[in-house]
Amino acid sequence: MGIARLARKFGQAILPVRISVSDVAVSIKGSERSTLRRDSSRPDSGQLSTPRLMLDLEFAQRTDVGRVRNHNEDYLGYAAPAAPAQARSHGWLFALADGVGGHNMGEAASRAAIESMVGGFQGAPGGESHTALLPRLVQKANTQVFETALAGGRESAGMATTVVACALRFDRVTVAHVGDSRCYLIRNAKATQLTRDHTFANEQIRLGVISAQEAGEGSTRHILSRSLGTEMIVNVETNDHQLLPGDVLLQCSDGLHGSVEALEIAALCSHGLDLVTASERLVALANERDGSDNISVQLIRVRDVERMGMYRGRPYKLY
């Protein structure tokens, strides 16, 4: 059926899910193959394994309304392959959006974006490069949000959302994003930011107009320079990285990275701490420090990879 288990408001809530893929059968407990989430009282977690393909993942995701707002405008989703052949042709997708807009339209924007991303990923042609696929999916999500805003009339004015998504296959991860939701690569207890905040303050830092300290204290630090839904075409930033066993990928909204430093993120996600506990501690720390915004986090740990090369557009295994 493609998209399953849509969760609604308040709390932090997602039932545990375990997904394993083998050449013979598919076993799913507590969830379907793709999952979308708004809010929950428990974190979502699981293992996504393809033993013969050697890309072995575990994950946890959590979203929280925070301490000030009365509804959650963040939305989370992921898609896992249904069989080893699909693991090779499509891989895995994890996506997170942080919506903005009055009259609760931010949550409509973030939901539309993630549903579009997950559905498009599952329906994409097999074998397509993730560096080509993800920008196309983000553009499609932008169109979906833009058209939803037009259909909503005056109440939808200003409706928009950020998005950050990572697709994993073999020993590579491709990250695509628009806005200030982030993706970090945590390796050897160090968190490296793989995305660049699309805010006016960050653009001013890049141009040398203001310092990072001035940007952090300024009124423009949360104003987006790019988002989904405000224009018919959006500029998507995409990059690709090699994965190593033990790597952790973290995607989050600004409700988390706005109050928790990269050093703290790395410390909480390293040293073998299970991802469910790490996600809970990260959300709790963000609430303790601030809590004025919704807080969402996705954690993906790479337990093993299959080393691959490319020849004339076709993958081959490296030994």
C-alpha cells in the first residue's frame, strides 16, 4: 500500500518497528514498510537489515511538540526496501520536514512534503542514482506544497516547509535539503554537519557581512532564505558521502540544533548508546534548554556496508 500509519497530534508517539529483509521472506512487526509520523508518546525504532547485501542499519526517530506550542508542525517519514532486489535498486530513505505558516498550515505543508517524498521514492525507477533522484523528489514535493497552498486560498498564505532527506544504498548516503533542518554525520565521536542552513543570517555570514556570533544574536537567524512551497521552483542542495561501519546519521529540525551543540549531539550518539535512548535524551535536553519549538530527530546507525564501485553507471562489488 505504500504509505502507512499516519500519526496525529500531541505527545511523542511511535510504536517500535522491526524490519528485516531476506531473500526468502519479509518480516514486519508493528509497522508497514513505509512509515510517516507527526507526534507520538514513544520513539519509533527498528532494524533494517539485508544480511546478504551487507548494508545493515538500525534507526530511531522521535518528535515532540516542545514546551510552548500546542501543536506539532514537524513531520517524519521513511521508506525501507521490501526485498533484497529493492535494496539494490532503491535503498532506504529517511526524511524530515519542519512546517511554517498560520492557521496550522505548517503541519499541512510538512505532511504534504514527506508524503510526496516517500511515495515518490517508492515509485521511482530502479537503479537511478540517488544524486539525481533526491533533487527531483524535493522538486516534486515543492510542487505539492505550492499547489496545496494555492488550493487553500487566503488561509494558506505563507504556508511552507523545510525538508532534509537522506537516501542510503550500498556504502553511500546522498543528502538533499532545503531550509534549516540539518543532517549530521557522526563518526569517531565527532559530528560533522552535512547540510548548510538556508537562512538569511547564514547567507550574511557566508558573504562576510556579519559574524557567526552576531548572526546567533540577530533577529534574522530563523528567517529562511529557501523553503518548499513559496515558489514554483526551489533550489535544492545535494551532496554525497561514503559510509563506514559505525557511522551514525542524524537528521533534525531547528528545535533540536538550535539549543543542542554539535559536540553534545556527538557525545550522546557515540560510545554504543542505543538510538532510542539517544533520541530521548536529545529531545529532553532540547526541551530543558529551550522547548519553544517543535523538536524532531531521526537517528540511523550503519552497522555494516557493502563496498561498491561504479563502472559505466553500473555498480560492482569491491573486495
